[in-house]
Amino acid sequence: MHTFLSCLLVALAWVAVPSFAQPHIVKHPVQFAQGKSGTTIKGSLTGDQTVDYTLRAVAGQTMTVKLSGGASVNFNVLPPGSTGEALFIGSRDGTRSTTKLPASGEYTIRVYQMGRAKSSGQRSNYSLEVDIAGGTPKPAAAQTSAEDDKLVEASARASQGKFNATGKIPCAQAKGQPMGQCEFGVARAGGGTAAVAVTRPDGRQRVIFFKAGKAVAADLSQADGNMSFSVAKEADLYMIRAGNERYEIPEAAIYGG
């Protein structure tokens, strides 16, 4: 099953973004013309100003964002309910993101400056191309489902390291690599909805999202190269392929017991 994105929640492995003092955050809702699934936004930043562009999207859609502008301008993609955790970090991952969204809700595209431009009060112009594929974005008044809300809550706890259980699971990071053992932690929200954070052999984290007993997404982004996601289940074992990575997660890890 293919779903969300590097979108709900977290990737995230959700990556916790350092908490900066952000005294100048300006928020703008993103509006698409009727019948359109994308738009181009032009704006500017001065110094340490931050601009948040918000839009609602549905689990399983793909959101693509492309930034053009000065070298000091970056953007992050934040999932619903984020307190700073990001699915995509532009200062690390580049100027283009393609994210499969794991849950329905309000996503934030956060635009900001770094380095001398930020500290010196430099003004920089930029352009954002935003596109949502896989369906029409819901209007702002649309409500997320109960399972989406539970997934947001589980993902947030996983990003904070607040797990219901920890252990090891079979895993492989590269194509053709023999299975080894990876440490994991699971944040459960009940009813088979959970976020599983796996520490890969290279020390980085991969987050896999489960909703109502189904593995629905991982926090893959274009930086991973291969963004495919598939699941097969044998008896009580989920066999997951996330890009070139493979994981075997027992059902008991998701439901407890």
C-alpha cells in the first residue's frame, strides 16, 4: 500500500528541528484556484523573519514543493501537530521536496533564512511552487478522521522518544543486504494505530506509520532516492519495504501484548 510522504506524521523519522527563538513568524494559508492542484507563491524575508504557509491535505496524497530564491533561503515541511519536527529540512535536503503524506490534516511549509542573511537583516526574495497530487485538498473546515488524529498523537510521542515499548526487529538498510537487527521504539495510540521508530545500522532513524492495523507509510523523502513503500503480511508479521530498506515488525509490537 502506498501512502503519505519526507507528511501523517512524522517521518517522520521525524527529525526534531532545533528550537530557535522565532519572534517573527508570519502565517499565510495556501489557496489553490478552483480545479487546480497547485500554485506558485512569491514572497520575501527580512533577517530572522519566518513565514509559514499552511494547507490541508489528505493521507496518501503527495505534496511537492520547489523553492527558488537566494542561497540563504530554506524551507521545511512540517506535519500536522508538529512542534518543530519536520518531514523535510531544506538546509540539509535541498530546494525540492516530494513527500507522501501519512495522515490528513494541516501541513506547514516553513520558509526562513540562515547564516549572515539572517543575522544581518538581509532581505531576500523567493518563489515557492506547491503541488498536491492524488486528490483535491480538503477545505480548511474539513475534519480529520479519528484514526488520523490518533496517528498524529502517536507520531508526536515517537518524535519525542515517548515509547510504549522498545526492542529489536529484523532489518536491512541496503538492497541485497542480509537481515540484521535494529533497535526500535513504538508509540501506540490504540486500535492498531502506532508510529514505529527504527534506528537503522547507520544510526539514522526511520519512522513507519500504522493506522487501524495497516502499515500505511514511512517518512521517506526524495533524499532517500527510492520512495517506494510496500507491505506484505504473513500470519502476525508485517514485512515492509521502505525504499531499499526492509523491516519485519510483529503485530504484537503494534497492538501490545
